[in-house]
Amino acid sequence: MKKFRKISLSLFFVFLLFACTQSEGIDMQKPEIDLTIQEASPLNCNVFYFGETITLHSLLKDNVELGTYSVEIHHNFDHHSHSTDVMNCDLLPKRKAENPFVFIKGYGIPVGQTSHQTATEIELPTGNELGLFDEGDYHFFISLTDKQGWSTQKGISIKIIHKPID
Amino acid sequence: MKLFISLCLLVLTHALYAVQFQVKGIVLDNEGKTVPGAIVSVSTPNLSTLTNIDGFFQLEAPLSNKTLLLTVQHIGYLPYKQTIESTNSDTLVIELSSSNQLLPEVLVSGNGYLLQKQTFVPLTVQSVSDKELRHYLGGSLMQSIERMSGVSAMQIGSGQSKPVIRGLGFNRLVVVENGIKHEGQQWAADHGLEIDQFAVHHIEIVKGPAALGYGAEAIAGVIALTHDSVPKDNGMRATWDMVGKSNNQLLGSSLQLAYRKNRIFFTLRGTLIDYADFRVTTDSVAMYSYKVGLHNKQLRNTAGKEKNLHTSVGYTSSNLTTRFYVSNMSSKTGFFANAHGLEPRRVNEIVHDASDRDILFPYSEVHHLKITNQTEWLKDNFKVQAQLGFQRNFRQEMSAYVSHGYMPAVFPDNMPFSSSLEREFDKYIYTANVRMMYQFASRFSIVAGNQLDYQHNAINGRGFILPAFTKFADGLYALALYTPSSHTTWQGGIRYDYGSIRTTAYADWYKSPTVESASLNEWDYIERASAMYRQFNAFSWSMGYRYSKDILELKWNIGKSFRMPDAKELAANGVNYHQFSYEKGDASLQPEIAYQLDGTIGFATSKWGIQTTPFINYFSNYIYLNPTANHDWLYGNGNQVFEYSQAAVLRYGTELDAHYQLFKPLSVAFTAEMVVARQLSGEKKGYSLPFSPPHSVIFSVQYQPEKWMFFTNPYIGFDWRLVATQTHIVPPEEITQGYNTLDARLGSDFSFLQRTVSLSIQIQNMLNTRYFNHASYYRLINVPEPGTNLIVNLRMFI
């Protein structure tokens, strides 16, 4: 028993020594997409018109260095939901997509930045060779990375409709 | 000659000691055949002899102790240990069990814990019997053996999990079933093992570099599974297993028939399992901050079912045993409906929540067919084993069509695959292994073998992640085992591997814009993978030493391993539907080279035992899916790009196991494990590796009298598991808080209608603790682990 106690104590000590090593000085923080600034756009439930533009006004921040960001617009006629948005605006009735508008684009951020204000303009054409784009509920999806590969997503519910002919 | 040596020994010992007592016996294998050439030794003083041609041995020992420890070992068998009384003058009948393991190992039986076992080889080997497996029966095979130190299961759902040894899994460890490497789509986190845990009779786990005898991918270790053994007696026998689990209302049944007539035998097993959605400890989960409500705390659409059929037929004689196995495993499992696809879709909760047993979109369906033969031929000290295998792993992942990226909004009706087929993998695997062992009378054994493997993997469906490929691999190895005395063993070996991989080009079935301009005029079918052919070859080696005397057991083992990159690492180029990521392979990756030093220091008596198994492992170029700062805007969905890259990695850790018998039926045990990984170069220098298991300890207590009322072998035990917070994370992981859980188990054998019945009951997570498992596939979307789970398993011998 004495022997057992001695041996177990010393082995346990060795185990603890092993277990207590820590990693140091690496980035453990995700970047941030700030849509609370003045003029922030787009915001949930905003309505935009085909033939005009959406401007992404946001403040991107990171503790070490920002990476890149991308913007994607896709239809939400089936009422799926993004994780980061609040579903509180009235959705139009569900419908089948025929010729929905699709937009996917990546944007660089100058190197060495820890904060970056965007004023990204996105054109909304009225249609393509198949005809006019479908109007209705769309998702405006932003994804931001930092240099180390941490990422943050933000999804915003918007409506894109054709401008009423006066 | 052997007889002569033993006689000489007898005469010598007789001359030296006046007061003697005699140990004699016969050594048989589990088919009742005699085993010549087995090493029989006794402790204090150290004496040994070999069994003669009739399996008979005789030893004379001085009468210094009341009891003696007798050990019997022979290559190809599990070593045997028994304490004998010095007053015993009967002829002992010792039955050895055949081992699937390359080299012999000792089973320390009886204390009921899944602890480290002693082995006669320098490798760290753990062994689990069929009985222990039922004591700890979980939702899947890996969950059942997860309790062992250094072994963990990457949870995919209630019915599936992936094996992890010391933090490494996927294609860095090998699962062997009846001598043949099990091949599925093991590269992905959401693909489980297609193994029927009822059919598994014995498990051996090798921790550490075992690539020498098992193939290049066995860097972290090997999990070797053996099916129902050869029936011992003539006639028909049946065993019926029933299992029920409260958490996911699982019902399972497995019936086995075994028949033997002299040298011919046959077995048949059928298993049916059906389970509902599993229950977690929360009403809602926060997936990337979006709240998903859970009906009845159930993970929507995680129900599943399994249908397995196995049969084997064989012939056994004194020097030849051959056995054919045919099995088919079918499973259909739902994916958590809210978490599949590029965004959490607003699922139709009314449809999904109407029944918790139905399996709706999205789900996966897997069929695994296996036809294998295992043949063993034995003559004197020479043994040849051959294994031939054919496997087909057919996997389909189904989900409702959703256009993403530039996929058409309406699925065209002229496609060669259905709109709901997200992905399909159809893999054919052909294996041929041969191994020869020769044991020289002078305690020197050699093993040499060849492993041949050919695979063809076809793909289908609307999503693309890896291209179709063919892969060829051949490994030639030789190892030697030298036992100068019963205390020491030396082992060394080398292996040469050659492999090639050929991938097929793949282009999208829909058009995407090919230039960045917003005009969107130039559209084409984008080629995501080009045809590629690569060849690899390397030498690897290992060397080890074992010393064992009195209560001390000391081992070290050092080895170099090599693994060729797989098709996904070389040629992936597609969206991962389970997270916001786009994965890209690198066709110029070099094979992974790993060096590992590991050891065992242990002390054991019949009352207590303590053992630590430290290891240190260095990869000069670990292949790692690195999250980059870039987004893929052209080919996909604006997702973050993850690229396969290589970095030097250092890993180290240890396990610690101890048990102590307070008094006869009551014992306590302690198990701890830790592993640390650090990237030493590359873009993630300083970071750990993904899915690193947190440090953990288990305190347990077990009461195990021999008899209680009309119960035989009853037991009751408790496990208190403490898990530390995991702060060693890499993007996109999050810190996982520590937790502690309490599990209980009890069971017994009893007689019912003149039949033997074994009952085992477990209560997992007794306090219904809410916790996250860092190594769970669902961790990234904040799904906690299952709540309290009552498991009842009944086995009846008919």
C-alpha cells in the first residue's frame, strides 16, 4: 500500500506537469461586422429596387488584421432563415423561384487593417436574357474573415422589387 | 529436442532444490487441439520450459511460496496467466485463445474495468472482451469503448461515431475486421463506421505506431475487431441479444446461430436496430446565434435504422482453419434537419415533428457488403495466415434540392441523377494479405508479410466534394521478436510501401460565369478537378523493447510511419454542406511522415496496478485543412476557403490508469488521459489541431461479489468523469467548457428456464448534465450531448 501511494503520487505529478503546458500568443478572436454605425446599410426589412444599387455601409473590425469579405444575395422565396438575422419583417407569401437574382462577389481589404469602413456598391440589374428577375424576399449575406482564418457571418432579410411604373 | 531441454531443466532444478513441487499440464487451443512449442514459465524463481509435441509440460519448482504465477505464451495466441497453489498436484488443462494480433498479449481478467492490459510486445495494446463490451454498451461500437484511456469517439449522432486514438482519427488510424481493413468513406466527419457491434466478439486496440503490420495509415493506432469465434462443441447453439435505450427509444435485437459438426462449422447472425430522434438537454440550440426550437428536446430528424446480416462457414483441423465471412450492413440515418445545407433552412417543423421515428430529408443511406476469407495453416512452429477480401461501400446522401451559387433555380429534368441526390459514393475494395510467422526454439520469432489493396471510388449527385479515383497500395514488411529471457523482449521491423492514386476530371453540371466582370456574359461548366496520377513510396521502421520483472512492466517503442495523401486532400474542390466552407485540395501534397516514441511504465500486483503510457509524436508535414482569409466568390457561394496544406506538428501526451482492490469484492480505479498538439510551422504556427480531445479523468468504483442470491457474477459500478475546458482550438472552433458526468452500471448472470441469461444495465449521464463534447460533429452548431440514457441489454443462450 505504501509503495502504491508513493508510485501513484509521483505518476500523478508527472501527469499534471504534462497537462499544464499552455499555448501562448496566438489570435483567438473572431472579426466583427458592425451594422450599428450611422448610415449602416442594408438593414433588416429594407426594400430595394431592381435597376438601382445597394450600398453596403458597415464597419469591419478585427483585433489583429482583417482578411477579406464577401457578399452574396440569393432569394428567400422558400422562407429559409439565416442564423444571424432576426426574422421579424413580414415575408411575402411563399413562391417558386423562376428567374431569381443571384449575386456573389468577394472583396479585398487593404493589408494591415484592424478596422475598415465599407461603401461597397452593388448594382441590381432589372433582368437577364431570360427576362425580368423575380421580385420578393431576398437574403443579403455577408461573410468576413481575419488573416488567421477566423470568420463571422451576417445574414440580412431584404426585399428587392421592381420599381412601380408611375 | 524440446523434450530433451525440458528434461535437462527438470534434472537441473531437481539437483538444486531439495523441497520441490511439480507443476504439470497440457496446453490446448480453443478448438481443443494441443499446442506444441508454447513457452511455460513460473515466477519466483524464474523457470520456464516448452510444451512437447503433445502439448504437455512439466516444471519443478522449489517450495518457497504458497502460490506461483504460471504464464503460457505462444505466437498467435493470447498469453495466459494463472496463479496456482503449491499444493495443487493435478494436471492443469490450459486453454489458449487465438489472437488476431500480430504478436502475443496478456489478458488480465477479472476486475471489470476497461483498463490497460499487459502485453508481451513493446506496443501499448488494450483488449476488450465481449463481456466487457456489453457492460459498457453504447449507441455505437466506438461509444462503447470510449471509456478506455486514450480512446475517444467523434460523435455524429446517437447511432454513429468515429474512432479517435490520442486525438487522431479519420485516415490516420486503421479499423480491421476479421483481419481485413474496413474501408468506407472515412475521410469525412459525418460518416460513421459501418460495423455491427453485436457481431464483434473481441476488440484489440493498439495505441501508437502500428503501421508496420497493419498498413501505412495506422499512424495513431489500430482497432482490430474479431467476430464470433469458432463454436467449441458439436451441435447447434443460439444466442439472442436484446437491447433497449431510453434516450432515443432504441430497440435492437440480434440473433446468432452457430453450428458445428466435427471439423465443419457455420454461423449466422441477423441484427435489427431502430431508433427515434435523440434527446438533448435543451429546448433550443443557438446555431451561429440563430435560435432553433427543439420539439420535446429532440434533435429533429436524427432517427435511424440498421439491418445487418452476417454468415460464416468454415473448416478446422489440427493444422488448418479456414473461414469465409459474408456480411451486409444497411443503415439509414437522418441528419439534424436544421443543420444541413448552407444555411439553417427554415424546416417544415409540422412535418418533421409529427413523428420522431420517421426519417425525412436530409438523410444518408449506406450499404456495406463484405466477403472475406481468413485461412490459417499451422505446422510445428510455422504459421501462415492469409486474408482475402472484397468490400463494396455504397453511400447516398439525400436532401431536397436547393440552388446554391449558380445552380439553376429549377432543377432540369434531363439530369442523370435525381434532384434530391446530394452526393453518392460507390467504393469497391479488393484486399489480399499474407503473413508468415516462424518461432525458433531459441525464443526468436520472425514475421513477414505482404498487404495488397486496390480501390475504385465512383461519385454521383449534384454536389461535388472529391473526384472519382482509383487507388493501389502494396506494403511488404518483416519483423523480428527476440526474447532472451522471460523478462525481456526486443522487437524490430521494417516495411516498404508503394502506392498510386489516379483521379478523374470533374466538371460542374451547370454553368457559372468564368470572368469576374459583372456583365455575366461568359458562362461555362467549370472544371473543379483535373485528372491526376501520383505515385508514392517509402520505407518505414519500428523498434521496441519490453522489460518485465516482479511488479514492474517497462516498455518503449519508436517508429517511423508514412501515409500517402488521399483523394480528398489532393483534389477536393467544393462546398462542405455542414459548415460555411469551401474546401480545396492541393495536388502537390507530399506524403505525411511521422515519428513516434511511446512507452509504458507500470506496476501491478494481484491487489493493485498503476500504469502510465506517455508518447511523443512529430510530423514533419501533417496534412491539415487550413482556414484561409479568402472567400470563394466565383465557384460557389461566397464561402470561406479552406485549403489543404502541410505543417510540422508536435503532439505529446499520456494516459494514466490505476486500480486498487480495497477488499475482496470492492475495487476503485482511476483513469486519466491528456494529449496536446502544436503546429510548429505554416500559417497556423502556434495553434493546435482541430477536434483535440480535452484532458479528462474518470474515478470509478465497482462492487463485484462472486455470487449474490441466485445471481452469478453480479456487479455494480459507478463512473465519475471530469473533463477539462478545451482552450486549444483552431478556427472555426470555439472554446468548450469543462464538465463532469456520472454513469452507473450493474448486471449479472442468472438462470431462467434452465438457460443462462446475462443482464447488463447502464445509466449514462445520471444527473442529466448539459455539456458539450469538443470532439462532436455537432459542436460547431452548439448542440449539447444527450441527456440521461438508460440502456438495458439482455443476452440469452438458447
